[in-house]
Amino acid sequence: MEHNFNVEVAEKLGVIPAVILNNIYFWIKFNEANEKHFHDGCYWTFNSKKSFKELFPYLTERQISYSLQKLIDSGYIKTANYNELKYDRTLWYALTENGYSILQNCQMESTNLSNRLDTIVQPIPDIKPNNKPDINTDKKKSVKTDVVYDKDEKVNQAILDFIAFRKEIKSKMTDKAIELMVDKLNKLASSNKDKIDIINQSIERGWKGLFELNNDQTNNKGNPTSPNKFNNFPQRQYTNNDYSSLEQHLLNK
């Protein structure tokens, strides 16, 4: 997806804050359309710095943090914390009246100059064909952003976090792999909470795949234990007293 920005915001704050503001505006309008995340008279969206980095891979975390703070200081967005877990410090973002005003009243300009080719005088075409292969084809591909894998924003954010996790461990997912992963997630769980827990379980334990929630049956390597003739029976949980009794029994021998 192409990145768009508001020219007036870009003139005042720079292109990067303008692009990030448009991304926040997209998700707020998405939540408004689905009547989600309405708090204190505003529709909100939330995102971590890590997820922003995944959406904008060409930006550094410092650039993202600086741009967000610039948008706050300039009065275009405001922040809050509506997370259910107290230790979760993921920030929520909403547009201020000033932010809504500048985005709704001004035309959004695309960074893709191809939209303006009709106003540019075309040069005389080169009659000599260029047979050299384009070695930068991959670099010209548009960066996918604002992808919606699930209608629930928190589940969608968890999926994006898992995709980022796979990239960090040098196991980047293809579009087909992501599609299969989302299908499997929907089969493993029906509630949004369970879906998020399943994804967090895989991230915390370093798993490349998604598995049913089961905190007990794991092996020493952190991989789910597959049933076989050795472990396909109820497992006994040993206590310190059991180990002490065993040790004393061995010493008496």
C-alpha cells in the first residue's frame, strides 16, 4: 500500500509525522466504522513502537518516537491508556479537534508521483530499447501497511506482532504463510482472548508456529510435546518431598 500524507501537515511538521498521522487516522476511522474503542467521547487506536517499526520499515525507532511526540506537542493527536492489563503500557492515540480539522478539510496528497503524470509533459520516447534487466525490481515494490488480518484490532495487532517476531528470528513469513497462519488461528480458538493468548504463547516460547493453549506439555527445548508411546499418558507432577525421598532411598542402598 502506498503511503499518503497531508501536504499542510508535512509543510509544518515534516513528511514523516504527516505519514504517521495518516496511518493513525486510517485506524481511527476503521474503529469508528465498526463502533469499537470509543472512550471519553473519542474513537481511539493503539500501537506499540515495535508495530510502528513493522509498518514503516524504512524509519528508525527514534524517528517514529520523535514524530509521534511532535504530533502530540503540535496538538494533532492525544494519548491515553485503556489497556485491560495494568502492566501493559501500549499507548492509545486519538485525533484532537485540530487533527480532525486539518485532515478533513485539506486534500490528502499521495507520495506516488504517477498520479500526476497527466499534468507532466512527457519527453520524446527513446527509440532504442533498454534490454538491461532491472536489478532493483524488488526494491520498487510497495511496502504493505494498514493490513487488516482480523476485524478485532487487538487480534490484528497480535498477528502483526507475530509477523514481526518471525522476521526478527530470520524466518520471515510469505503472504501465503500468513494466510495459512490466520486460518489455523481461527480453527484453534473462537474467542479473541484465546487467539491473542495463543499468539503470545508462541512469541514468548520462541515457536515459529501456533499451537493450542497448553502450558504443561512442553519439552526442554520449548517446543510443544507431540504425543507418543512414552508421553501419551497422564504425567505426574513431582514435588520437592518426592525428590528428597528418592535421594534418601538411594543413599540407604
